[in-house]
Amino acid sequence: MSRRDVRFALPSKGRLEQAALNFLADAGLRVDKPNPRQYFARIPALPELTVVFQRPGDIVVSVREGSIDFGLAGLDAVEERRGDNGEVMILHEALRFGHCALALAVPEDWPAEAVGDLTGVCRDLPHPLRVATQYPALTGRFLVERGVEGFTLIAAEGTLEVAPTIGYADIISDLVSSGQTLRDNRLRVLEDGLILHSQAVFFANRAALQTRPEVLSLARQLLEYLEAYLRGQENYLVVANMRGDNPAAIARALFAQPDLSGLQGPTLAPVYTRAGELWHSVTIVVHKDRLIAAVKALRVIGGSGVIVSPVTYIFEEEPERARRLNENL
């Protein structure tokens, strides 16, 4: 590679465009794009990184071919266009936004209930089964793996739901969120027709990571931000007061409650009251799913004045995916 800049491509349109910008801003990686018509921008927190805006499918191709170092797109686009030679390396597979599914949908009145029924339906058609899709690689592989014979893939853009109605396809393979659009067009997903669960993922060009130290350094920094932010969103910071003069005894009482152990353990600090009573402040990190249980457990052992605060980041000594990056390289 002769260029010296490090490039990070974001979706320029579609369902992920604004969601990606919002996600990065919330994670402390705000994208500074003064003019909405510009295709280049900066992230003030990482000024050495050049942000480029592209269509999601083009992002994957650009990362695969090496003109872009990092990309953010849906897993559906990545798996469709990443190729078979390992050029695209997924660094974070679950950014928790942009959820959808790629699935096979048939007309409501079709006799097929499952993918295995399609071969029988094909025998009654005057032509090979026509499948309209924007994902020919994923769809074709899925149909072959499930033994469907005699089908033709029809590359299509735009609204696929009308394809069976107007007659240029028999069934479709498309992204589904709520399924309402399918129902509005008298289509339904086959019982086992799920091809891929998708959400936003962060990925990179493997060769750039291996040959350019500045790219690897930025990959680690980006993973630090993303992992710390995502872990923070899973948890609350809980602070409570507990009467007692022995912090070790208070800690033992906390450890006896499964929901009160925190990350490594609780933090205790003396509370100086006007009346001279002996209290300690307890600080723990609690998973959001266990918040109510944790508050109840604190009350059981004498906790009071419980304060719950959101957590923005939880930085680990070495983030899991940064460790995994090192292993994969």
C-alpha cells in the first residue's frame, strides 16, 4: 500500500447511516461532518483517522480490496461480499444496532411451509424457481445446502416485495425487521427460511493490520472505545449506605448475596455522619438485568439511600476483542 492515511468507512445511506453516527457519538467517537454532502469527515477523538462515507456493500468491497482499512456495516453486507480468501477480518461482531434478518419469503397462498417443500413446488412450475434477491451469494449457498434443486437467482434492487405479484420472481430473499411489509404484500417467511441474523459489525482489512503498525494501533484504540462503551451500557453503578464499623464484615455480607459482588468486588468507604454514627458507603457495578434483585439484596442486609447511575464506559485491562485480535494476527 502506497498511501499513508488510515481510512474508516461508514454507511452513506440506508438503514444504518444515522444509527451508525449516533452510536459512534454516544461511544465518544463523534464524527465531525460539517457538510452533509461531503464524503469525507474526521473523528475529533482520533484525528489521525480519515472517515469516508460509502454504500454498505461498497464498504465491504473497499475493505476487502484494501483501499479502506476499517468499515462499519451490517453483517449481511459483510457476509455477502467479503470473499473467500480472508481479506476481511471482523473485529467486533455485535455492535447491538441495525438488527434484521435475511430470510426467504413466499406468497401467502403457496403450499410450501418449509425450505424442503420448495423442490416439490418447483416441479409444478413451468420454469425454474425464480428467487429475487440482493444477496445472491448468501441465498444461493443457503438453497444448495438445503437441497433445493432447480432455482434461478434474479438480482434485484429496491422493493423486492412486489416481485411475486408483478411476476418477475416467484419468491424473494430479503431483509426482514418487523415483517409488516411482507404481510402488507401478502408474503410470509418460511418456517426454516432464516438465512442470517444481522446487526452492525466492525471489520478491517487483514493485510493492513498485519503490515501497517498505525492501522493495528488504531484498531486497538477503536476496540477499546467500542468495548468499553458497550459494556458500560449493560450495567449500572449502584451506591448505598450501610451501617457498620467493620468493612470486612460488610464485604462478607455483600459477597453472600450473588447480585452484589460487582466486577472484582465492592468498593467501601467510610461515611462521616454529623451524629458520629459508623456507616460505610458501598459502590458496586450491577448488570441491568439484575438491578431490581440487587436493590432488594442490599435492603436485606441493611443498605439504604440507594443511588443508581448509568455507566458510560467500563475499560478492561485488556478488552476481549483486542486480545482476540492479537491471537488472530
